[in-house]
Amino acid sequence: MSAGPDPALGPALRYLAASEKSEAELRSFLAKKGVEEAELERIVAYCKSKKFVMDERLADREAELAKSQRFDGRLKVAAKLERRGVDEAVLDRAMTAYSEADESEAAKAWLRTKRFSDPRKAARSLTSKGFGEEATRAALAEAFPDTEF
């Protein structure tokens, strides 16, 4: 980025300032703007060097929000990160940090905020939030102690 100001850098920085983006999302944005490949590579490298784009940070943040605020399951988080173009190794690391025990606690916490009278509806809802079988069973066992799963 030392050969003078790059006209595509400003829009890229504004795009990144709006919210956390993956490298793939930045690449897609620049390509849609018609940025040539060599220029695109320079901008992406610059943004990575300044830590404006960090897939690891994005994946860690998504996993943390899923288990502590959004109460989403590991499957939903993994699918979201995959759609956003996060590298498989980065995704795997984030999913390792979001353990099955964390997922079970998130499922229980989410289910406590709901008023289900039918365990089947609760199970479908947990599944739609991306919770795995073990987390779903643990949450249902806590919410419906007199029902066998």
C-alpha cells in the first residue's frame, strides 16, 4: 500500500468498520466492486497486516456470543462461520473452544427462558437452534425431569 493511496481501500475500510467480516467476505465485497485481482490481494494483505480482518477473532467471537448471549448450538455456529467463508482449521479451533459442555449449558439456559409444555416442541426448537443431541437431551432432562428421553 506504499505506492500511493488505493481508491478501493476507502470503501474496504468502511465495509470493515461496519461490523466484523471474514477475509472471504472482504474478498467478495472487493470483487463485486470490480477491484482487479492484484489490487484486491494488496488490500486484503494490508487489512490482515493491520488486523482489520482476522478470521480467528471472528470465529472466537461468534462462538462466545453463541454460548453466552445468543444461546445457539455448535452446529448453527459452525454453519454460520462456514457460510461466511471461514477456513476449516479456524472453524475447528473455534468449535473446540465451544465445548460440548458449554453447548449443554447454553441449551439449558436458552430453554429456561422459554415456556414449553410439550417436550417434543422443545426438542424441535433446540434442534432448530443448532444444538446437538447430547445438549438437547441434557436441556430436556432439566426442563422435563419426569419425562424419559
